[in-house]
Amino acid sequence: MLTTTTDEEIDLSCDGGVTEPQKVAIIFAFCGVGYQGMQKNPGAKTIEGELEEALFHAGAVPESIRGKPKLYDFARSARTDKGVSAVGQVVSGRFIVDPLGFVNRLNSNLPNQIRIFGYKYVTPSFSSKKFCDRRRYVYLLPVFALDPISHRDRETVMASLGPGEEYVKCFECSERGRKIPPGLVGKWKGTNFGTKSLDFQSDISSNNSSALRSDNKIEALSSNLAGLCSVDVEVGRIQEDSCKLNTNSSETKVKSKFCYGEKEKERFSRILSCYVGSYNFHNFTTRTKADDPTANRQIISFTANTVINLDGIDFIKCEVLGKSFMLHQIRKMMGLAVAIMRNCASESLIQSAFSKDVNITVPMAPEVGLYLDECFFTSYNRNFEDSHEEVSMEAYKEEAEAFKLKHIYSHIGATERKYGNMALWLHSLNYRNYPDLNFGSCGQNTDQVLVHKKIDERASHSL
């Protein structure tokens, strides 16, 4: 794991004649909105591209190797998807560091949504990628996403509707439905289920699409209504006190008062705990085959204990700790967990998805709620505690919290409030778009499966 000495390393010390390059770890945060992820990609706006330029203009990287990160041993602790943010990202490299004002110079060459907290001198062999033991991500999930019978923020999503989009019909949302942006629904393995434009006539009213039967079961759809919402089969059994039944003349409505109470928390925590351990996550990423060793990952913990309010919307703070993660893995784990909570799939589907012999399409939750919370270097800090500074967020906790509240949390809350990203995604969470959610459904409640299949059959006939 030793760093190879090259001629370029010698050039660094004499280019400008300021000081010798030293190996350092830089700790920083960013809001990922508007960026195509962390990793540098030609032609794309990335966090890494911004950081490289800032390092050059701050004097940390000489002109002779500008734009050649391999020549100064650049490494990152974690890659992040498009639009994903980070609070505790760490990069390392051999930089010319003038301690006086170095952090301020870096920040002066970066946009406000990227902030450097500080840096640590590390061993010559240090790599922020190889020496990172664990990574913790947080996904802020709107509470309403777990409500099996309703969507949230009807007026907000109605306000965001524009021309030229495909619309879907949903009896819980509005007469026009919500738009489905291109690319929102995933691609399928195996059978080609081509996405069809769903444009239903306005004579289907959201108020008369459903009726409560005397046995407290919901008839989910009228004969030509696409079933794009998960519907509880037995309101009294599953929702218990979460729904209020109001009778108005001959019309009966179901108003959801879903909350993340102890029973919901217990069930959701049980679902998330199914991911804990070492498994083959080939169905939770893209372009990785089941027999590829890199598909094997270890999840150390996955919890959802805290609820916070952002812009008037309650969010569940889902924290997942693992050694490393693949592309889209966390978003797909969240997507399937939400599908199970909304009774679209059986809990057993998670275990089925770990099988090397099974290829299924797993729903992927929106990127906006995800951020990298912290990177851990436990082994390195223990091995070099007598000679080098600890690489951690400990010294920057207050600054990081302030950045998180100002840039990341505010963005997540405002985005859901204005655009309804999660609410839009929930429209795609159905058997027509994800037929594999039916896989291994024998463990599900039979009535629930039949209702969802009936929904999809009616939706198909209506087209």
C-alpha cells in the first residue's frame, strides 16, 4: 500500500519553490444539487471537478500536473450519485499546503454549496479510499411514503404540473394525476414491459373512484382507473387508528392520518434489518452480475428511529452503516423497503433478491433524500495514533451540522414541498411498472395480492 515515487513527485517540490508536497486528508461537505455526482467525468459537472480547480487556484497543485489527479495520488472515500449530497466526505493526495489561510483559499475558489472544513496530515501511504473502514449514509424519507393508502401534497404536485408530460390517474391524488418524468421508472431484466403513456379521461373523479364496503374493504378502482397507488385491503386491520372514516350523505371517504408510530417503526425497522449482514446485492445495483465478487457487500446496521420536520413535512432519518456500497445500492434498498411497507411486496422478497439465481428489478427511491453522513478510519487512527492526527469529523461537528441544516436539509425539504419528488416516485411503485414485486408473493396476505393483481388487470384493460 506504499505510494510509488515518480519524477512528477520531484517536480512538485521545485515548481514555484514554495514548499514540499505533503500527504493530507481534506474533510469537506457539499450539496449535490446540480452536479452529476462526486467522481470526475469528462463533460459533466462534478464535485471532484470543482475541487480539482480549487486546489490548483489555492496553490496546492502546480500547473505541471493540473488536471492529472493520479500524479498527486488523489483518492476519495466514497462516490456519490447524481444529486446526492455529503457532510463527511474525505479526499486525500499530495498537496503543497501553506497552512496559513489554506482552508480559506480553498473555500474562496468553491461555490457556497461546497465547503472545506479542514485537513489532516497523514502517512505517505494513506488513501482515503483504501483506509476507510466504514461509511454511513442517511436517507431522509417522507413519512407519508410509508402510508399504504394515500399520497401527500396534492396541491403542491398539481402546481408543478406542466405541458408535454405523461400523466397518470390516481384516485387519491387529483383529477389530472401527477406527471411521470422521463426515466423515473426503471428498466427491467428479461421481459420487455414497455412504458406506455397513461392519459385517462377527466370524467373519472377522485371523489367517486372508491367506496368503502360494509366489510371495511376498499374497492380500489373503477373499471377504467389505473391502479397506481398501493391500497390497504383491510383498513381496520392494517391501518387501525391511522384512518378516520367520515360518512357524508351517500358518499364515504377514507382520510389518512398516518403517522410513524411505534407499530410502524417496529415493522419498518424489521424490514430494514433484513439487509444487515453479508449478502450478494447484485439486484440492488446496475451492471454488476451475481457471480461478480464485488456484488458481495456487508451492511453493519440499518436504523430508522428519528423523525424530523423539514419545511412542514415529517421525514424519517434512515441511517445505514456499511463497509462500502455499490452504485444505487442504498436507493434500491430504500425503494424495496418502501414497497414492502406499502404492501406492494412481501418481506421475503428481500431474501429472494440476495439469491444469485434470481434476477429481479428493484424499485429505486429518488436521490434527493440521500446524503453521505460520515466516513470512518478506525483502524488507521488506532495504528497511527502516536504519530499522526486522527482523521475524523470530531473537530468539525458544529460546522458540519450548520452546513447540513443550511444546505442539505433545506434543499431536501424545499424540493419535496415544491416538486413532490417522492410523491411522484410513488406513482411508479406498482405491479405494472415493477412486475417483479410479485415474485415470491406466497408469503403475502392473499387478499392484498389479489387486490393488487386486480388493480393491474383493470389498468391494463383500460389501455
